[in-house]
Amino acid sequence: MAQAATAADSGTRTLRTPVCDLLEIDFPVMQAGMGIVADGTLAGHVSKAGGLGVIGAAQMTADQLAVEIETARSITGNPFGVDILFGKPKATGAGADRYEDTIERQIEVTLDAAVPVIVSGLGNPAAVIGRAHDKGIKVMSVVGTVKQAQQVTAAGVDAVIASGCDGGGHVGTIGTAVLVPAAVDAVDVPVIAGGGLVDGRGLVAALAWGAQAVWMGTRFIATKQANVHANYAGKIAEIGTDGTIVTRCHSGKTCRLIRNDFTESWEGREAEIKPFPLQLQEFGGPASVLGRLEGDTDNGSLPAGQGSGLIREVVDAGQVVAEVMAEARAVLDRLAAF
């Protein structure tokens, strides 16, 4: 994979990778499309700062998504994305049918609005890639294994987001430091690194692995523009690297959440967890509103990665982008001195 283009100028370094040119963004910093958290306001401010902001369509109706797309566009003329959960239901019945209908409506809204980037947060977006490309829309996929990276690349995605189990939200079983370089070796499209990466040091590590950008979720939850209660953002800044747990209690799929009364209430009851998306509809969804929007950090479902242990304050989203880039340049200058 192509490495970052670096240039020394009066002791500083500029960082621009091929994926920045592909997506027409200034910096290789991307904000994950987190359900509820990542609305048009957060995505708009990240993109305005030169990164790639992404709206999380999960738990939105199609009409709500349309409003958030317009909100992002009212903030910036820069490219942004929409993250849609393409994962197929493991359940059958009315709940699964409602889920699939919602996804189809979200896809149509996103295509009709010609949003610059579509991200598949779960599953394979193969069925929409051709239509997206016809409209000039780039398509990226979040993957947790090399096999998934190869599958979505064969389907025609423009870039792969290799997200390790260090990260928050839905995760696989492979750590970021292994998954990312393995994906880089396995596919011929740009790879973006995700999972536990929250600062400029993480960006430099990702570039060393051969990735061309970072995909950050947890760091952007703890920002003033995130659509979350202050208690949730504050909890991320409070917990350490061991303050999270991987569980299926949120959606029926493995998901890294902040350890609290909600997660503990399902320990020993794993057999009662329903298949995706029924668990999300009946338990994870309501618990998400409780924790993310209402601020009940004991009983809510609160995704967060192990990188929480490196986050100590809640700041502006644009400041995150600027600080990541400044720290990455400083790290590269320090390494060059060796």
C-alpha cells in the first residue's frame, strides 16, 4: 500500500495520503458513523475541519436521516459520509422485516441525496456499489477480518476500514495491530485503520502499518458536537483502558461497551440474548437512548473502545482533528531525529 506523502517545511511535516485525494479531504482523520452519536452536526464539524465526518444512520428513520444530511450540508461544503448497517438479520419475522425495510429506505435517501461517501458499518454493500458509483459516490466498508476485506474489495468498494477488536461498538476478535497490516497485505485498495486509535500517535502507527488514514469513534464521542449526554462523554474521559467489555447484549452481535449495570445484568444470561436485530430492537436500542441521550451511564448501552483510557477531556470535534494532525507531525519529527 502507498505510504503517507511527507514533506519537511521549516521543521514541520504535512501529511497527505492517496485516500485523502480519493475522498477529497484535507487530512487522513475519519470519524466513525456511530448510531445516535454521529448526527449531521458532528459529521459536519469534522468535515469542516478537514477530516471526513460520517453520519451514523443506525436507529434513524429515513426521514430523520434526510434531515441530518441537510444539517451536515448546512455546516460545510466539504465531503462527508453516511454509515449504514448492511448486516443481514439472523432472525426472521416482523422485526427482521422492519429492519430490512428501514435499511432499504436509508439507502435510497443517501443515494438520492448524492452523499459523497457511503460506509457499510456492518455487512457487504455489494448490492449498492454500482448505483453509488454511477452517482460519483465512493463506498467504504468496515471489516473485522482479512476474509471480509477481500470479499468487499472483490465487490468493488473503494476503500476498506480494518477495525480491530480494541475499538468500541461492533467488533470482531482480531486486534488492530495485527488486522490492519494483514488487510494491507491482502487487498489492493486503500486501508483505513480503526480500533482503539484516538490520537496522533495512533495515526503514525497506522501509517507505519501501511494504512492511509485512521477511523476514530470513541475520541469523537467525547466532543462537544457529539449527540450525547454530557454524562456519556464524561464517562469516556473517566474510565481506563480496562473499563470496557465485549458482549452480545446490545444487538445480538459482539459489541464493546462500557462495563456497567446494563452489561453486568446480562452476565450468566447469554442464552437469553436474541439474534440480531431483535436484541437491538428490544433491549439495545432503548438502552442506547437511556445512556447516550438521557445520561444514565449505569443502565444505558454505551459503546466505547479501549482507547478511552487515553482520553481525558471533552473538546470540540474540530480541535480533535487539529490535535491529531499536530501530534502526528511532532511524532514524525521526533522519529526523524533518530
